[in-house]
Amino acid sequence: MGNERGFEPGSAEDRAWLQALVRRANGGDSEALAGVREFLDRNPQVGRAIAGMGARVEKAWVRRIACDDVLVAESLAREADRLRAELLGDSPTATVRLLVDQVVVSLLELRYRQLEASMPSVAAKGETAKQAARLDSAHRRHIHALKTLEVVRGLKRKSRRAKAPL
Amino acid sequence: MGWVKKGGAAPVYVRTVRVEGRRVTEYYGRGALARWAEERDEKARQERQAAQEARKAERLALATIERLTRDHELASRLATDAALLAAGYHRHDRGEWRRRRGQ
């Protein structure tokens, strides 16, 4: 699977394979845990590949929110970059970088949903409730991304002998 | 709406519209007025179709961004979970991440 040709985070099949491995490792399966470590050793490019996915998604949301307004697009991109720089801090690990990207992407999606929900006049009948649900979901995902980043930072601070850098 | 033939006479252009909840047929005859009505209806039909196609394209574009966002979210989460597990942590029943005993 992912180990033979290299893990592709954009592939649903590869993600499902890793998800199953992670689930077993988390459940205490020592063989699966060894598999997770081997996966990370053999796929150092995964962080960069996921960062690439994040960059594409980020651009897509910026274009979506800005429509054709170049000034709005530029402002949003700068806001995203500022937030990223603020959250990354000094010497961020690969995991922290992933999580910061997730915070930025989720914020952009939240911005879009806020914009969508603020235009009830263009909403079709029955669409308003769906928009509110999507806004709520985007808000929860953004909060979850922020919390996860804080949790990982907290674990890093507590850890004295981390087996792998967080 | 369209050209309607009755008996042996040449077709006439008709439109059916709703007036106060009732269906009413409008007759435009055969001449210039009929052709004008036909062109106007065709233009309106094309505009509705274009608007419908634009809305569909819009929905597809948004669905694509949403799918890519979910894919990125899942990939990030899996990579984070893998890093935490490799570092000796585990999470019980979606609770807090904790160090495994003996790690």
C-alpha cells in the first residue's frame, strides 16, 4: 500500500489504509504502532504533500470569498499569512506546521460560511437553515483545529523524553 | 407557449400565463406581434437556462472545494495522530492524548 509506492495524502485509499493503522496502533496493537513509525520513516514527504494540499485549498477559499475582487483576495491572503506567522512561532515542528495550516484553512472556510449566511435574500427556500448548519459546522471545525494545536503544544511542553518530535 | 394550429387555419402564437392563480391563454396571432412574442419567450428561456447552468457550475465548484477541504482535514489529522502515536502518546475514546505507560 502506501509503503510500496509512497503515501499519497490526496488518495482516499491511502488515507483509509493509514486511518486503519492509526486506529489499531491507538488501540494498543504494538505491531501497528511499529507500522506507524515505519510509515513516518518511509514517508518523510507526507508533511510537504499535505502542506501542498493545504495551500491549494487555501487559495481556492480565498478566490471563492473574493470573487473577482483583487483587493479582497490580497487582504485575505495577507490575513492568512499573518495568522500563520503568529501561530507558527519559533522553530515549529512539522506537526505544528500541519496544525497551523489546518487552523488557517478552517478560518477561511468559516469566513466563507459567514458571508454566505449574511446573504439571506439570495438563499432559496429552505436553504437558510442549511446555511446556518454549515456555518455552525465550520465554526466547530475551526475551534477544533485551534484546540488541537494548543493540545500538541501542551504535550510538547510537558514531554521530557519525546520519542519523536511533536 | 408556442405555435398552435386550429382546424385548417395557419398557426397562431399563444402563451399561457397565471393571473391571480388562474391559467390564462394569451393569443398573439400570426404576424409581427406573434414573432415578437416568440423571440421574447425564446430569449427568456435561454436566459433561464444560462442561469440554471451557472448555478449548477457554482454548486459543483463549491462541492469540489468542500471535498478538497475535507480531504486535507483528514490527511492532517491522520498525520498528526501518527506523529503523536510514534512519540508514545495514545488517546482513549477520543479523549485527551496521554503518554503510554512505560514510554
